[in-house]
Amino acid sequence: MPTTAAPIDPFGRAITYLRLSVTDRCNLRCRYCIDEATRFLPRAELLSREELETAARACVALGIRKIRVTGGEPLLRRGVLGLLGRLGALPGLDELALTTNGTELPRYAEALRAAGVQRVNISLDSLDPARFRRITGNGRLERVLEGVEAARGAGFERLKLNAVADAQRRGELLALVDYAAARDLDISFIEPMPLGPAGREAGGAPSAEAVRRAIAAAYPLAPTAEGTGGPSRYYRIRGSGTRIGLIAPRSEGFCAACNRLRLTAAGALLPCLGHAEAVDLRAVLRGAPGDTEALHAAIRTAVARKPPRHDFSAPAAAPAPIHPMSLVGG
């Protein structure tokens, strides 16, 4: 099958990456994602597995080359392994990845690899059990660490930890790096976005550059042009296989190289996380089932509406979440 050229947005960026949220449900309550006001949608409002596959297939037909499956917690979605197997078999798709909180990996790591998942990102914001419980709303750190070990044994091409760099955890940065380096894992530190439950706290969090300086004081870091198709700026620990990723939506921005669309579990196709603009793929999937041209046209519309940059430049404003983070998947 010939490779379709990636769609190009109005600012010359090739759109090659789809983040596909398969559920808004999660078994943790991380404070930067879910708060007491969060309400999960009725299941009828979520895309079915068949609709998710149809949307992903259409995106790949138009030139998307990487899909990252997210949630909520994606492994809570019933039938997700079958869906992943079908996504991994899509002609033209170069990479199928997954982001998870790690709690379900002890059960599913081997099956995920067999389904065709190549890379896994695991959220891990603290190695202190008490602080982990506070951040995640009573999550069990030991369960996530069991998940990391299960994933290490499953043979994925690469594993990466994701940690939100907040003001309460500056002293833990090196402990997380130590943990990753000892296991030959990559780790990315993410500036909290000024959206949602943690929006008002974002301004007090360390910048990506402050995180880099703290790590560089303990580890010899070398810049690298390596990437994973996302917004991370990477440094390699000299003499190690571990890469340190820095994601800086607030202090630096990465919009000039943005290559992604996001499809929420409810079918809203987002050109940008920082804007309310969305194209309703659910309406197309249910209003004109089987109409491939209508679906392709809707996806092209989302690409054409992609803005030049996000609106995360004023963290003090702490805008309300445009689309709930639990629904978008980050």
C-alpha cells in the first residue's frame, strides 16, 4: 500500500500523530486531571470500539503515522486489547503506543506487546508512597512499580516514565532519575499546564529549565536530537541508555513543531489542547455511518483549523478546562 503524505496545516506543519482517548474512566484521581467536579460521561456518549477504530483508520488513511492510545486509564476500557490489535494492524501505521498509569500492567503487559503495542509511557509522579497516595487520591505506589517491572519483562521497544514537575516535588526529581537510570528507562518531566484542577498551581511549579539544571547538577547530561514524535526536548545521561525528556508548554512552548491531533473519548477531534475549537467526529460517525468521504472531510477540517500556538502563556489566569483532561488524555 503506498504511503499517503501527511496532511499539512495552515502553518506548514505535517500532522502525523494522533492521541486517541478510549475512555474517560480512571481508577486513580490525580489532582492535575480529576477533581470533585469531574463527571464521567454516560457510556452512550463515548465512542464505541468500532467507532474508535473507524476514526483511527480514517486518520491513518490521510497520513497519520503514529497513534498513542490514552484515557482516562485506557486499560479500563472493555475490549481494549482487541481494539489495540486492530489498530496495530492498520496498513500505513508506523507506531502504536500507549500511555497508562501502570496499575493494570501486571495483568496486561504481555498481552499488550502481543497486540502490537511498541512503546509504553507510564505516569509516575512520586516514589514516596504517602505522597503518591495524596497525588493520586489513594493510589498504591507498589502496584505501579509492579506494572513497571511487568512492562520491562514484556519486551516493548522502549519504556518511558512521565512525571508532572510540581512545586511540591522538586526534591524528588533526582530520586525519579535514579530509578529510571537504574532500569534503563527514559523519563520525561512535564510542566503542568494551566488548565483544569491544577491550573491555579501551575505558576508555582518549576520550569523545564529549572528541572534540567537540578538534574545536570547530579548527572552529566548531553543534548540529543533524538525524539519520539512528541514535544519532549531530550538529554542523554552520558554513559547511560536513559534519556531525560523535558516538556515545556508553559515556559518555552513547542507549538512550532506540533504534529498532533487529539480525539477525545466522546469523539471531539481537537486541533489544539489549548483552544476550544473541535470537530465533532461522533456526529459524523453516527449521522453518516460508512461515509468515508464525510469522515475524511471532517478530519481535514480539524487540520485546517489548527492554530499557530496554544494559549498557555498566562498561567496566572488558570483558565477553566476547555475539555476535561480525563476525557482528552493529555
